[in-house]
Amino acid sequence: MFVATPAPQESMPKYIFVTGGVVSSVGKGITTAALGRILKSRNISVSIQKLDPYLNVDPGTMSPYQHGEVFVTSDGAETDLDLGHYERFIDEELTKASSVTTGQIYQAVIAKERKGEFLGGTIQAIPHVTNEIKSHVRAIARETEAQVVIVEVGGTVGDIEGQPFLEAIRQIRREERPEDTLSIHVTFLPHVGSTNELKTKPTQHSVRELRSAGIQPDVILCRADHEVTADLRRKIALFCDVEERGVISLPTVESIYQVPIVLQDENLGDYVIEKMRLDAAPRDLAQWREMVDRLEHPTGRVSVAVVGKYVELHDAYLSIKEALIHAGIAHQVRVDIRWVHSERLEQEPVGSLLDGVDGILVCPGFGERGIEGKLEAARYARENKIPYLGVCLGMQIMVIEYARHVLGLLGANSTEFNVQTPQPVISMLSEQLGIEDKGGTMRLGSYPCRLIPGTKAAAAYAVDEVMERHRHRYEFNNAYRDQLAAAGLIASGTSPDGSLVEICELVDHPFMLGSQFHPEFRSRPDRPQPLFREFVGAARQLRSAVDAGLIGTQREPVRAAGA
């Protein structure tokens, strides 16, 4: 009898679903990113996706106070800040497929209904909404061809907004082979000071809530500020019906970059690889450990003032903060950030807030609140030869300040802040004229930038052309380019056709440079972004000169704001 030989089975993607319980901000995003790093270090290709339960299509129109920073992908998606963590840890450029919101899901379902794809049917959460969620999850696997897709669900288990996502995950787990899906539940173990105990009951309740949605976790990751003992692990394993090896401790650490090391030492990677039957290389986080060692053992310190209008919430400038840390690692210095509210610079002596810093970074943003304070920061950096880095709006601020106080164009401004300004050195991009919708309509995503030879920008990158990510509506007004260049502020990076100024710098300053794009989005802990690296390098040189007594600590006399 002839027996046909079965065809080799196509390699199927595997899915890891990460949920959270007990409290929000428990560390799901960092856990997801760290696990991605562990798997990638073992030659397993990884992509990551975030499912966000809010009804906004994206966070692009949200206040930073509500959401933190908006992270922009290379293809122009405005996304959650967790995508920044994902990229920094796995060192892969993600796309819009990595960010899925309830708003996007409903928008897609309604669009199909309007096209008549559901004629005769009633649109319901199950199966239409859940099917759309599943299609997005499976789409990223097809797009990236990753062996493993890690999917983080925003919010906490029990939130009504997240229920459709949990149901979709339950269905996926039912539809795929057992070894092709895995559930990780991140919980928090509160510490009761009066009894000096970690309490497991909230974790038990959270897991019960997850199981009520039809999802049995395979791994419970226990976040805690104190040691999770073996007895506690056994208790959690017993009451939550998981293997004891699947109860993983994640203590609070000083740096997020320690998390992959902690989780590897807790054998999370080994357990996941075993459960999912993955073909993996041996453990290898040697380079990551070396990077963390440099981070933990700096040979010096520099102080950088980060000037913005949302500095009360550091997450509003998360990628900037991390890019400064990365640059510090490269120079083996600790970067001490002095958070300076731009409105305070309008009300208090500038020197009292900025004196003694080794660098000044002016943040991106929109709207006129705090603008005059940012201008004072730029002027202080220029006049006192303090290294300066301007990001997006920070570049525009640098141009406005120079036009006012060096060229004498006292009315110089951006048309964003004053439509009637007599000297619009910053004006709206022509492509933005007439656009009324606010969401997703800016100049977004990666664009090429041609570097001008002989400039600090060109020296930093050491290449002729780079791709950097943008998020803006306003741009340097070319009508003032020659006038500013003759006075010492030059365009050191432009669009390939020369029509858009992407980088400006001062010729006679140790380091005063601004970029219209957001360089922070492409920084990595083991490969710092070049402009941030050179900025921190210049700050270190200033600090060394001050420490050696070559430069005095006393700055120029401080003017009243606006003088």
C-alpha cells in the first residue's frame, strides 16, 4: 500500500500575550520589551504589538498629562510610549501594525459596515469586533514574519474597556496549537509595613478575573519592592494553578535596563522557550550586561537642564530622558537631569534656574505657553557657551532667539504663536495649509536629511544622509536662511532637494544645534543617537574644563526675563 509522505508543516508564528493586574503601571511594557530582548538574544525573531483599550484612534491629540509622550514610528504612526521601550530593547523599527486601539478597531468595523460587507447582519462585539482584533494580531505576524509576536494588553484585567481584547485572545488561544500561545500575567504584590509581609491575595483575585475571561495564565510575574520568597511562589502557584517554575519574581530595580538580566536569571526565557517548543540558541546577554555595567559604573557626571512645559510628568519626555541616558553610557558619565519648567523661566531669574548646568535641552511641543521661557533658555545657552540641543520646537526656538537678539529682528516669531508676526522666521509647511483635521495630519514619520559637509551635524553622523522621524506642522522659513547664515546660524542638514531645513547650528559655539526631527526616537542603549551623543560629549568637555579650573563657574550677568 502506498502511503503519501506528509508535506513539511509551514512554520507558524507563536503568540505571547501579556496582561496586567492589581494596579496600573505595574511594568507590563518593560516586561514585554525585556522578554523580547531575551528571546532575540537567543536568535529568535521577535515583533511586539500593543493593544490599547481607549477609544481615541491614536494618542496624537491627547495631552501629555493624560498619556505621556507620543512615540512616532518610522512609517508615521503616533503611538503609545511603550513602543519606544519595545524599540529600544529589541532594536527593531516597529510600524503602525504594532499599535492597535479600540478606536482603530471600531473605525475599521464601521467602515466595513458602511461599505456593505455585513449586509443582512447585525454588527456585534462578538464576532465582528473580536474578529477585527484577531485580524490585527495576525497581521503583524504576517507583516514581520517574526517567529514570536509578543502582544501587550493595556490597562488591567477587569477594566470594562479591555474585555473585547481579552475575548479575542481567548479565541486565538483556542484556535492555535497549545504550544503556539502563552499567557503572561504581570501583577503587583503589595507590602504591608505593619506586618512586614507581601500579600498575594490581590494577585489571586486578579488571576481569578483573568480566568473568568477564559484565559489561564502560564506565567505569573510578581512585581514587588521586597523579596518574593520561595514560600510565596509556592502559594501563588497553588492558588493560581500554574507551575511553580512559572511564578517569576521581578523586584524593583534601579534601571529598566537591568530587567532583561533579572528575568533571564529568573529563567523566564528558558521556561517560555520550553513551553512554546522554540528552537533557541544558548543564553547570551553578554553585550547587554556590559552595557548595564557601564551604566552602573560611570566615571563622571554631567548636569543637563531639560526645559519644557510638561516637566512635572517626566513621561512626557520619556524618549528624550532615555536618549540622554544612552549618550551618558557612551561617555561613561551619569547624566543628572534638572527638570526646568519653561514658564518659571518667564517669572524667575534665568540664572537661578540654569546656573551650573553643563548642557541645556529645549523640548518639543505645541502651543505658545512657556515659549518666552524657552527663548530665554536658548539665549542663556548661546551667550554663556553652554552646549545646547533643540528638538523640533527646540530648533525653532533657537532660530527665533537668534533672529531677535543677533539679527535685531525684534518681532521674529513663529506663525504658530503669532499669525501677524512681521518677521515669520518659522512658518507653516506649505503642505499643511488648509488642513483642518488634527489627528494624524502632521508631517509624520521618517524622512531623509542630507548633511552639509564640514558641520558639527555631519561630523556627528559621519555619513552623507540619514533618516529621522518627524512630527510637526511648522518649519524654518527659507526667506531668512541667507540672512541668518551670514550672521552665523547655518543650515547643517536639509531635505535632499534643499527645500527644507532639518538641522541648524551655530558656527562660533562649542555645540549649539537644533533638529526639526525627533532624534530621540532612534536612540538605543547600546547605540546612542549621534546628536545626543555629541551633545552629552560637549557637556562633559565643559564639566571637565570647569573641574580643572579652566572655566569659571560664574556665568554672565543674568537679565530679567524678556530683557
